[in-house]
Amino acid sequence: MIKSTAKKTDQYIARKKAPKKSYPDIILIFLLIIPLLFLFWSKNAKKTIIQDANLPPLAMSGGDPYIRALMLTISASESNHNNSYFLLYGGSHVHDLTKHPNKCIPIKIGPNQGQCSTAAGRYQFLTYTWREKAAKYHPNPKKTQHGISYSFEPKYQDIVVYRWLKDHHHWELDLVTLLKEDRVEDVLTHLSDVWTSLGGGIEDNSMTPHLPQIYRHFLAKELESMSAYSGFQVGEVSSNGK
């Protein structure tokens, strides 16, 4: 019994002498862990955001990679759907793209509640905006008994937007130059009067805060594709777009 008691006493003394971690040590460990957790979260959040940009490739071939990446970014915010060329405002779809659908869908929420929107396609063109821009940039207008018709097929949606974005006279600045200087935020703000979800507009959405990051992701992909595919030089569009 005496031997057993002595052993327990020794164990008690050993435990009593074991050094305790001070509060400064605990705080230091905590401060070291937080940045690592944040870094892990940031990387995964970035992957999730890019995955949430549920986009098909552009139907248009060729073109400047900086503008192509911008087109993908606009559609990530405006339509963000794997069937976006056929998308109507509100989420429904059409099948006939021989011309702009021109369907006015009631707006149920937001600053324009109570009105209706004819927004359609990958870039959510309003009917009057499409007619105006197609008259200037569409490569293949058709004469009909009712006047000029502009196909709304996917490649033509792309080409009209591409030419519009490349028109520095219209925007009163050169978007490509700004994008090459990595002034993505400035470009998106400049375009937000047209595409109101790009930041600084009246209809921001869940993608809006991440658009600069999304743009840089798409640009890297476009530059990679361009270097692997030598069929087009920067600034060219395929024969479909002239």
C-alpha cells in the first residue's frame, strides 16, 4: 500500500510540474491558423464561383481574347445558363431564333417592378437594342416583305456584341486597351449602363461582386486557347463575322 501511494504521489507531482500553455501562446497559434483557414476558404470559394458560371462556349469563332473574355463575363452575370442563347428574361426559353423573340415578360421584383422586359439571349438584348445594334453590326441582314430581318442565332448574337464592344467610337474609349492594362473594374462600370448587373448598375446579382475575378479566369483560358490554336490572329473574327 505504501509503495502504491508513493507512485500516485509521484504521478501527481509530475502532472503538477508539467508546464501550462500561456494565453499568449494560444493566441499566437490561433493567429497562425486563421490565415491558413482563410487561404483554404478563398481557394475553394474561387472554384465555386467559377463553377457557378454555368456557361457554354461562344458560338462565334476567333476574335480578340480580351473581348471574348469580356463577352463571357457579361453573360456570366446577365444570363448564366447552359442554354443562354435561347434564354428569355425570367428564365423561360424559346426555340425559334430566326429573329429576336420580342416577348415582353412581366418584371416581378426590383426597381422596374410592374413593367415588362423583352430581354433575350446570351446578352439579354432588349428588342429595340437588338434592332439598333444589329442594323449596325450584323453581318448577314435579310430583306423580307416586312423589311430587314436580323437572325438571332447564337453566332449572330456573339458577332453583334463583339463588334459593338470593339467599336471604340461608340464607347468613346478603347475597351481592349483598358483590359490589357487590367482595368477590368473600370470597363465593367463603363458598361453597366447597358448591362445593369455589371456593378454600379441598378440590378446587381450574386455574380456581380466576383465579375473581375471571373473575367481574369476567362481571359487566362482564352489566351491559352489562342496560343494553342493558330488559325486566327488576335483581333480577327471568323468568316461568319467577317
